[in-house]
Amino acid sequence: MALEQTRNHKQFGGSTRFYTHDSAVCGVKMTFSAFVPEAAERKKLPVLYWLSGLTCNPEIFMTEAHAQGVASRLGVILVAPDTSPRETGIEGEAASYDLGTGASFYVDATTAKWKKHYQMATYVTQELREVAEAALPIDRDRRAISGHSMGGHGALVLGLRNPGLYRSISAFAPICAPSKAPWGQKAFTEYLGPDRKAWAAWDATALLESKGSKAPILVDQGTDDEFLAEQLHTDALEAAVTKAKAGRVRRQAGYDHSYYFVSTFLEEHVRFHLEALTR
């Protein structure tokens, strides 16, 4: 599990860093990025874990979300893992953009083809957390999780499945009910098998309907998102959030699915998390 820092870029007084390590959970080398504000030289800081969407890698969030300036001003460490294991040798792992490489859906796979390497839920909530929090000046009592699209789904599901691990949960344009969405149905069939009852444990809307949430939730969704109608099912999540009195789902007029949208509201999300992280 030896950790290697591969790059370091000074930014806003702090540094954006890239790491690689051997993963016992995923069975291959895994990578992640982190932004560490200058304030971390004086004290441990809260951490926001960020999960990116389909086709992304640990660099996309750091280059497109404009998050480091916000994190520097507000005193938050950012940690962004890769979106899947890579180069596992699984047949067809890189054949399509929405399955395999860059498309883990942050689940622990149970099917024979994928389960050896695609254990991303355990990786994010256990191994990555242990590695990052041992290497970085993170206050282990103050964690939050957020993400975009497939990563928004991941943030919601991992937050809901692990009550007490993250003090708050947020998402941008998440895949809210993957059991109903073509992206989710394809991935869940491959990773979890055809039994739809097993899918409910990885579906944010189903989890909220059955268990509610101990952590506050904030979701932003653009009204001009090209995936809104077919893939995201925001209405279903909004109904579940409202019924559970778990937080807010906001519609942002005119915004699409891109990081132009994410970067616009990123500071509001960080401030939302800080409210929970500073209690």
C-alpha cells in the first residue's frame, strides 16, 4: 500500500497533488488527487471527498471545477479518487464509455467477471480514506462527500450506506435512480447481476425511501441538462428527499450537465458541507 506522490503543483498558497498506490482492495495500482490548503501547515483540516463521473480521472475535478481557490479560502482539503480501477485485464473493460474503465458506479461488484477488481465502494470508504488520512493533515472526525453525475450517484449511495462516516452529502446532476436509467441498468446488470432486488442497495432513491438519511443532503440539477429526462430521474430523488426531510434538491435554470455548471455552484456546496463539518 506504499503511497507515491507523482506530481505537486503550488496553487492558491497550497498545493494540488497526485498520488498512486498499490490497492489491496482493487488489486491494481489506484490513483487519486488532493488539494491541501496552506492552512493545513498549521492545523488539521476537514476533508471533502469528491467522486467524478463517467470517463473522468483524478485530474478532471482539479482542472475544471475551480475548487482549489474555494478550498483555500474556506480551509478544506479536497480528495478525488479515480473513477475505476484501470488495466485490470478484464475482457472488454475499456470497450465502452459507460462500463468498466472510468465507469465503476462506485459499487462493490458481485459478478464473477468484475468482483476481483471492481470493489470501489470499499475502496472509497475504507482504503482510500485510510491512505489519504494517514498521509494528509486531515481531521478524521470531519468528513463530507460530494460528486457529479455517476459520482453524484456514488456520493449519495456511499453516504447513505455508511451513516456516520460522512457528516454531509451533496451531488451535482446525480444519477438518482440508476435502477430506472439505461446507464444504471447496464452497469448494475454487469456488476451486480440481473436480480433487481440487489440493485436497491445501490440506488440512492431506494435507499432514501427505505432508510432515510442521518446526514443533510444538497443536490443541484440544471434544467437544461441533456441527460435529465432519460438518465437522471431527479423527480424520484426529490420526492424521497422531501418525504425523508433529508435536505434540498434545487433546480438551476438554464444549466447543463458540464463542469461549467459544477463550478458555478461549487462554493455553495463547500459552504453547505462546512456547516455540518464545524458543528
